[in-house]
Amino acid sequence: LSSALLALVMPVLAWHGGPQAYWGVAALGFCFHVLDCVDGNMARTAGTASKLGGLVDGFVDLSFWCLLFLSLGLLVEKAGGGIFGDRAAELGLGLAVLVLLNRATRETYAASHGQTTYFRSEIPDRLGFGDLLGIAVAGLEGSYVFGIALGGYFGVLDRVMLAIAIYVLLIFVVALGLTFSQAARADRVSAPR
């Protein structure tokens, strides 16, 4: 719930926080990431993990991403809009929609097939180059908050937003492609012969 509060404060700070608000948004985003890593481990360690807690965690996580993208758009608009003019907040919300569609599609597949699409549920004995590359690329989303801080400091938040938009779009296309190809492969395997 602390994470939810941090996420809710980000767009308010982005809009009302003045020309240095990017520092606050980046700091809140960083704190969110830390809490997101800690809360599940704390629940498992304390023996308080629950289905409700997992559902709340997922909801708060998706809310954070939506509010982070909106906050970035608001920061870009408050800084003059750059290459996006006064449409940066709309772009931020569009990026949030792509993230939500991606997650919903993956979770729909997992619920109907009882397995994840392109993430392995078991830990491999050895990670190959493709595994390491996938981990590195997927982990880039954790650097958004640093991009916001640096982009605000150097006055290039619009360029940071463009880079994030390209990344989100590529992840969206690749992830959906992998999910749908996995579903098609499952159909071929289960089709009567």
C-alpha cells in the first residue's frame, strides 16, 4: 500500500512540483522499485503471503507503470513539450495502454494454458546468451527513473520519452509475437491427427 501511495503522488508532483519535479518523480519511482522488490520477499519470509496480497501487488504494479508514463508525459509538457508539444501526456497514457495490453495478453495465455508464454517457470542449470540478452533487455525498464532524472537535469526529457516510447513499442511487438506464436505452437501440438 505504501507503493500505491508513491505511485499516486508521482503525477501530482509532476504537474504541481515546479521545474525540478523530475527529481521527485524519479526518486518516488526508485523508491517504488525498491519496495516492489522487498514486499513479496517480506511476505514470504514472514509467512504472510496470500492470494489477495498477490492480486494487490499486481494491481499496484500496473498502476505504477501507468502513472509513471503519465508523470513523464506531464513533466515533458511542463518543460515545454519538446518534440511532442502539448501531447506528451497523451503519449504517456498510450504507452501505459501498450503495457496493459501486453500484460493482459500474457496473463490470459497463462490462465488458459497453465503455463507462461516466453518466461520459463524453472531455473535453468546454465543461462545461455539468449537468456542473458533477454534479461538485460527486459531489465531496461528499471532504468526509466534514472532516465527521467538525467533527462530533466540535462533538459532532454522529450528525448528520454522518445527513447522509452521506442523501447515500449518494441517490447510490445516482440512480446505479443512470442505470446501468439506460443499459442499457435500449442494449437499445433494439441490438434488431433
